[in-house]
Amino acid sequence: MTAASKEVAQLPGGQTVLSVKHWDDHLFSFRLSRPASFRFRSGEFVMIGLPGENGKPLLRAYSIASPFWDEELEFYSIKVQDGPLTSKLQKIQPGDQVIVKIKSTGTLVIDALLPGKRLWMLSTGTGVAPFASLMREPESYEKFDRVILTQTCRMKSELAYGVDLEKRLMEDPLVGEEAQGKFIRYATTTREQSERMGRITDLINSGKLFDDLGLPELDPEFDRVMICGSMGLNMDIKEILEARGFTEGANSRPGEYVIERAFVD
Ligand code: A2P
């Protein structure tokens, strides 16, 4: 048992760390036990954290990176050396405890989108987390002919989690077979040379994204878009979509696209 687990073991809402994977110096993912009573929709987020200095829990919003049917909860996080939560969270080990508030919410859910042909999930950095959930959601494949995940990062090492997600998806006993025919991952870097480069906004505007994938340009009649990245990215994509006639959806009023900020920074 490490120091972190001793501190939180007695706290209500503590879930056990089952595994931790460090992707590079700045990114890691971990899996927690799932409270039996906890229900959520794929794509939603929850508050998770550790006890703070004063004993009060230090909580942050994290998208759940596993689908609703998974027995465990997966999360994907950056490591900020002086970040109040992630400086500690990055040190968790199997057997430790992490607080999970079992109240989920969010707009990156299939219910907030109108029926369509293609589901686009556009992300930068850790914004891929809600899509890690949705790409293993059976409804994604029941409702759409194609499910396209884009992830843009500065450096190649930041794309490693996405590579692993795709590998796990293809081997998934529940959705793997359907995903093999429908899922596409399109990853780009902006500050390190790689196979594909460029900001997703530029790739949409130039049409290169569609040429590369052999798919038609974004059309509000057929395409549904989910966006999860930095504030700047979100606003830029919103502008691109609205110029093409897309309207924003919400839980109460489904639309042609939905948007959520990638939280922890
Ligand atoms: P860039 O390297 O050109 O800034 P960050 O780490 O700053 O959150 O950025 C993650 C990725 O998202 C980077 O590849 C970055 O590209 C890209 N990005 C940041 N802001 C935007 C934006 N407004 N539109 C498109 N891509 C963006």
C-alpha cells in the first residue's frame, strides 16, 4: 500500500486502482474498479480526485474513457508537474484508491445527435478520452455506417494511447467485428514530422481530410460531429461547422454536432 492509498482508503467514494500505464512523460491512463450502482452513458464525464491538503477532496472533471458496459472505469490524463491534482494522481499504483463521484454528465452522447450516416469524433490531446468510450459503444455502430476518430497532437508520442485504443477496439469481443468495417482512426501531428501532419481545421478547410479518407465533405444532412479539444480548437471547428449549416445539439434538443472542452489542463 502506498501513501496515496492509506490517505484515501477510508474515504467514501474511493475506488481501487487496478492498472496504470504511462504513455510518455506527460500522459498516462489508469483503470479503476467500478461502483456497482454507477450508471453512465458512453461519452460522459465524472468528477474524480484525491484528498487535498486540508482533507477536502481535490476533484476534477474527467471523461470516462471506457464504455458504459465495461466492468471497470478507464481514464486518460496529462501529468502536470505542479498541477494540484495531476502531480499526485500520476503517482497512483495498483491497490491505491481514487475518489469517484458517481454522478455523470456531458453532451458528447449519441442521444444529443440526430440520426445520420457518419459519426465524426474530432479530438486534440486528451480530448480523445470520451471517444475512447464511444468507439466501444455498440450504438455508435448501430446508428452510423462510418465512425471516424481524428486526433491531433503536437508530438508523435502523444498519439500512442490512440494507437492502443484502436488495437483494443479491433480485438473487442462485443464491437470488434463491426468496428473493423466501420471505424477509422486519423491521427496527425503538428510539431513533429510524422506520416500525417497538420491541424484538423486546416485539413477540413483544404479538403485533404476527405481526400485522404475517400469520404465526402462534411454535410449536415449526413454527417454528425462530436468535438473535444482545447477552447481554441472547439471554437474554430464550431465556426467551420456552422458555416456549413450544422446546428449544435444538446441532451434536450439533438442536433448535428456537439461540443465539449477537454477538461484537465
Ligand atoms: P499546434 O501545434 O499548431 O498549436 P495543445 O497541446 O496546445 O492543446 O494542442 C494540441 C493540438 O491541437 C496541437 O497539435 C495543436 O496544434 C492543435 N490545436 C491547438 N489549437 C488549435 C486550433 N484552434 N485549431 C486547430 N488545432 C489546434
